[in-house]
Amino acid sequence: MIRHIVFFSVRRKEDVEAVRSGLLALGKIPHSRHFEVTLNTKVDLFSNAIDVVVYAEFEDEAALAAYKAHPIYADTTSKVKPLRELRYSADVVAAA
């Protein structure tokens, strides 16, 4: 299983909800076995730069690649990218 975790910071605070709701469209892509978009609670003592987190699980690399190739993914990226400052992504294989 692949865990796909993406962290976003938003340029303007008033756009945080627009980014969160925009990213929810990715949940309509059928290739993930679990998908969620959440706001960072910002309780870390050292850094609270991240505003929104996408977490998804995929059966394998092929499912993740199909998710990223889906037209909804490209459409969502074009809408969210102008509103975000940073984007960090990690795709990790879950321990058995």
C-alpha cells in the first residue's frame, strides 16, 4: 500500500477554505482506497506553516499513477496552484 501525503501552505489566510474545498474534488477520483482533506490544527511548538493536508491510500504505484493521470487531478491543480504558497508531497510504502 502507498500512503500519499501532501502538505499545503496558502498565500492568503482568506483562501484556506477555497484550497481545502478545491482539494476535496480529488476524492472523486476512483483510484484511492482512502482519501481525506483536513486543516492543520497548528498546535506544533516549532512550525505551523502548513494549512491543509491531503492524505490518501493507494493499493500500489499503478493506482497512484492512475490517480495523478486523471483529468480531475489536472483540473484541481490548475485551480489550487495559484492560491498556494508551498506544496510538499511524500509517497511512502506502508509497512506490512
